[in-house]
Amino acid sequence: MKTLVSILLVSSTVTFTGCGGWDSNPTVTDGLGVAVSYRSDPLTDVHVRLHGSATGPILAEAVSSTDGIARFAETPLPQPDEYFVSLSSLGDGGWILDAKYLKPTDSGLKLKSLATDDPQQIKLPRGAVRPLTPTHHH
């Protein structure tokens, strides 16, 4: 029984470290991400799309997780000097993004080429997020 427990612990440790960001040789796309927030709070389920120009096709896309970070599985190589960004809300968290963020020509959002260190920030301005349920003022 002790041997079985040891084997299970070793295999779960190998599985855990094999999937995470602790890899000693990260690939070029490993960990590239963008942090999406509104009023200093991370936004979950935001579909982030990166374009090479304001009217260009999607070059990379990802969905933000509970920490607000959208991690891209693939990005173009070489990366453009800057990305034009479009966003949409996917989840039913009781809110929706303003429609102007659906197109990179309207969003006004741009990012520099993604680096492997800290994710760049997309801090959405006041009014960018609207509740799905009407608010009543008394």
C-alpha cells in the first residue's frame, strides 16, 4: 500500500509540473498573455482577439480565465510591432462589454508585441462594462 501511495504521489507531481508554467525550456508562445480588468477587477470570459491592423484578420485569440488573463496558445512569428485589439464577453456573468469593443477599428485598443514576461494590461474605462439586468434608482 505504501508503494502504491508513493507511485500515485510521484505520478501526480510529474503530471502537475509537466502541465504548468514551471517548464525550464518554455516555448516562444508559452505564457504569452493579456490581463483584462475593469475598475481594478479581473474580467473572466472575455474573448480577446489580436489583429495585425485595424481591418486585418485575427492573428491570435484567447479567453480570459478567472484571474483575468487571456493566455494565447499561438501567436504569429515574427510578431507585429503592435496589435489592434477586439474584445467580446462570452460568459453570462451578469454583464456585457460595450459593442464598440467588437471591432478593432472601433475599440481604440492597441498592444505592443507580446513578451514572455508579465502580461500587458487592458484596463477598460468606466462605462465599458454594462450590467445585463437593469438597475433601478430610487
